Amino acid sequence: MSNIYIVTYTGNGWSNETIEAVTNNPKQWIKEHNAQRVADGNDPECESDFEIESYELTIYNESEVQDG
């Protein structure tokens, strides 16, 4: 089993929280997110601007899934 992370933006304090990503690597996602922000002429965001929640992920093969 592995973990999956939900990344929610909480940084500016005046807008609603928004889910920005679901990923297996939140640090890499923030790195790539900030690279795109900088390329677009914006300032990078800090990891503390996000709430990162971890969940256990279980993936079943289709043959393992049973109805009911």
C-alpha cells in the first residue's frame, strides 16, 4: 500500500480553501507548481501555504473487484 496526498491551498487567508492537487509526492508537486508560477511571472508559494493531508491508497486489480 502507498499513500496519496490531497494538497489544499490555504495561503492567503481571504479566499476559500481549494484543492489544488492529489498526488503521491506533495514536495515534488509544489516544486513543479512553483516553477510554472515563476514561468507565468508570479511569485512562488511556500509549502506552508498548503494543507497536505495523507491517506492510505489501496489499488485493486479489476479481477479482484467483486460486486456487492
